[in-house]
Amino acid sequence: MLNHQQIQKIINDYSKKIGLNIDDVILRDMPSGFGEPHLEISGGYYHYVICERGSELSRESFLDVDDFI
């Protein structure tokens, strides 16, 4: 299972390939509270979570990092 930094590196590599600035593609590891998505890694899953003002609005879970990305 990859950690947050390893996944961010993969995303940065993809971003560079398509001409995006890596500062514009940030994978957060905790909720900001402003509706921005973040990654949680637990129980063998990668969870793509969107929270706003303390309420979880959406959660998608993936076993495979390739499915997450």
C-alpha cells in the first residue's frame, strides 16, 4: 500500500506530462473544511473524501491505487 507522499508523486508526474503546474494539483491528507477533497488511507483502502464545515458529503473507497488515481 502506498502512502500519501508516494501517491502525490504519481499525481505530480501525471500533472507534468499534461502540462499542469504541480502546485495546482494538491492531494490533501486531511479535510480543509471548505469542500476540498482529501485522501484517507485506512483498512487497506484509499478513501477519496469530500467534507465541508465538518460534514462528510462524499466518500469513494478503492482497494487499488490505480483505480483511485
